[in-house]
Amino acid sequence: MLILNNITLERYYEPVFEPVSAQLGAGETLMVTGTNGCGKTTLIRIIAGLLDASSGKMQIPEQAVAYVGHYLGLKDTLTVRENLQFYARFSTTEGDRDITPELERMQILPLADQPARSLSAGQRKRCALARLLFQPDALWLLDEPYANLDADGLSLVDRLLREHKARGSMAVVVSHNRLVPDDLDIKTLEVRAWSDEQ
């Protein structure tokens, strides 16, 4: 179970956002919403262990964490296939293996031998999201996974989350305004920027 209890972070002795509390269990997805600059990305980076909360307590499940943030973690000089093969080596126990199924699943097989620098923003996002396929049971932390995707890409992310839920796995998704299918039964958490008027 993922538990957030009055989490916040201070910058220049001021909290970034109001204290956040939430619980997430097996097979659940949490959609984190809020206005621009309210601290959504900061919160998900705290959950990922990239930042330390200034106050509050957090319980992270004992499982792998797969994080896809604003910086997609692609090496521009490597091809799409090389980027994903590199990641697969660290995410599975199989060593080098054929990643064609993952490329096909994310609809980027025709781009497999192109350098990442040549991809459009949407193609880069698909390549980064393909890493999730190597960690199907991990806690997925996704910061704006729908950004820059076309209609097919949006539906693909919904399918990935639906399958993740069906496996009993958890996900935290930051999104400004994506409306997700009702069958995903997503919990929502609104992050509010800190105000001195509290």
C-alpha cells in the first residue's frame, strides 16, 4: 500500500503545496490534478524518492518503481531500439532479448532504428512509456503521460493503465485535464498551492 500522510515540501522556508494525504492499494490508480505550478510534479518526485518531503510521513510499497517524468530519459544518439534495450537490461533478469513485441505494442516498430533525436514529441513519449512494459508489476509514477500524444496514443495509455489495474498493480498519474474511461475507476487527488491565508 502507498500511504501519504500530510506530505509537503518547503522552498525558501515556505511550503510549496498544502499538506497532501492519500492511500492507494492493490489495483488502484491515483490521478493527481491541480493548477499549473501547484506542486503536482514536486509531489510525484517525492513519491519517486527524487526529493525529500519537508514534513509528513510516507509509506512506499516494497516493489519496484517505474517513473516517467517530464524529462523522458532518452539518449538522443541511440536509436529507439538501443534506448529500450538499454533500459530492458536493468529492468528484467533476461539480459539481452528481442524487444520487438514492446516496440509493436507502443506502435513505434517502424521507428526502431531511428535515433531518438529524430523523433517527434509524441513519438518520444511513446518510446519513454514503452519502458513500463518491462516493469508490469511496478508502482508506476507517470507525470503527464498523455502530453503530446494523438488520439491513438491517449487510448494506448488508457489500455496500459487498465491492464496494470487488472494485474493488481498501482499507479500514480499526474494530469491537467485528461478524462479517463469510467471503467478505470480512478481515485483523484487535487494538489493545492500553498497560500499564506490558511
